[in-house]
Amino acid sequence: MFICTKTVGYSQNIILNSSPINADFEYISDYYRIGISKNYPFIQYLSVDALGKGKVDYNPVLFDSNNGTKYELKIISDTKIELYNTECNKVEWSFAFDKKRFIIKSFTPSFSSANGLKLTVGKRLNQATLLGLMKEENVSKLPALLHLPNMGTFAIR
């Protein structure tokens, strides 16, 4: 289960993933593997095994680069990280991980596409579906569901 407390930006891209899958921070369990960028709120790697058999080696996420605000990743523990906005020296995102789910919290007072959490899924890699009320193009209001065929479904709230 993926829990988020703010609006999530989401897009499907038709370019095949040719980027490295090494993430700046990575958490792995038998149910999922997630990698987070150290420079801005971006999920670099996400593989899910809803059955918990450890099949988390397929990454449908496309690499994206940041052209805006700079962030710094702070590792609090093996299961918790925070992303600091270095321009205003504040925590904007926290991530907490356990075996079956992860929780992502935003500490920004209002949403804008510029400070949203990005997850870009390659359309040819996985026909992901985001079910939610679209606030603007490629941006969903919460709660929402993210379904990754042959992987699992996330409740986003």
C-alpha cells in the first residue's frame, strides 16, 4: 500500500526505459522495491510483487531529470528518509517504509506541480492506470488508486 498525504503527479511516457536503475536511496522487501532520488521528489525505481515472493526486479519507471528546486536527501534510519528543500531549508517530503507498504508525507502547505512527487511510468513498460479526480493534466487529487498490471494496486490517500 502506498499512502501519500498530498496530490501526486503522474504521467505515462512512450519512451522505453534506457536509464540506469540505481537510485540514490533504495528500500527492498519481498513485496516491493523503491528507489528515491536525492536531488528532488522523484521515484526512480518501483517494482511490486503483490504476492510477496520477492519478484521485485522489474522497473517500469522512466528516469527524469530535475530542472528546478534543489533537494537534499537525509537518511534518518534504514526505514525512514526525508527530502529537504535546500532553498528554504525545510523538510518537504518524508518517506517511511515497512515490509508491505510505504508512507509518503508532504509538508508543503499547498500543492503545485513544481513541488509535487513525480512518478513517470513507461507506457510500453507497464500499462499503469491512475484512478482519481484529475485536478489538472497528469495530476490527480487524492484519494486515488494506482494499478500496475501484473504487479499490484496502490491505495493513495
